[in-house]
Amino acid sequence: MPINVAELFQDNQRRNEILKTLVINDIKIIKACDGQAELSVEITESMLNVHEKIHGGVLFTIADSTAGACAVSLGKKVVTLNANINFIKANPTGKVISKGRVVHKGRSTVVVDVNTYDYTTDALLSTSSFTMFVLGEYF
């Protein structure tokens, strides 16, 4: 049975378990179910580095949030244990989309692969792998 992550997040917020993984306020969850997730963010001027390109930390943050959403969609309460990111292309502005999928679901860890793209051109901006430590279960 697919898990509706948006409802799960709303339930958590109702219980004052504020969703702190989306540390950039403008990150939007497009979908998250069955170990897969897509998140997007509109890049603003404050998210650019001194070279007028998207700061690597912004790409890392959306990828990390995507990895967390993938794990949560399987009912896992997780924190990031390890992460690796490869920056492929510098992007000046626009909207970014991050797509992730769980590649391993264990009792104590979940491994998620995440790719981040330019929303308009579909150009690959980064590839990453996250190992999430399982703190418990949502259900």
C-alpha cells in the first residue's frame, strides 16, 4: 500500500514534530512514495555563490532532503549517516528538481541514490548517495 508522505508530514506537524529536514523554506515535495521521491526548489539570488552559480550547499541540501523523503516514504525515521555528492554542472539560476530512490532498505540503514537536475533543461547537476541511519519507524 503506497504511503502518502504529505499526510504523514502533516500528521507529524500536528503533533508538533516540526519537519526540520526541509531547511530551505521553498523546497516543495512533488511526490514521495514507495521509496522514491522528487523535490524541487526555485533558486533565488541568495542561493548563488560568488560566481553567480547555484551554491553547492544548496544542491546538497535538496539532495539530502530528497534522500530523507525517500526513507520516510517507507515509514522510516532517519538521519543522515554518510553522504557523497558529485557536482556535474554549474547552473546559474532557475528551478531545480531532485529525484531519489532507495537502493537498500535494512533494519539499521537505508541507502538512497539521488540525482539533481535543471528543471527546464533536464541537465544533470549532481549525483549523490546517502546512507541514512534508522532511528525507528513511523508505523
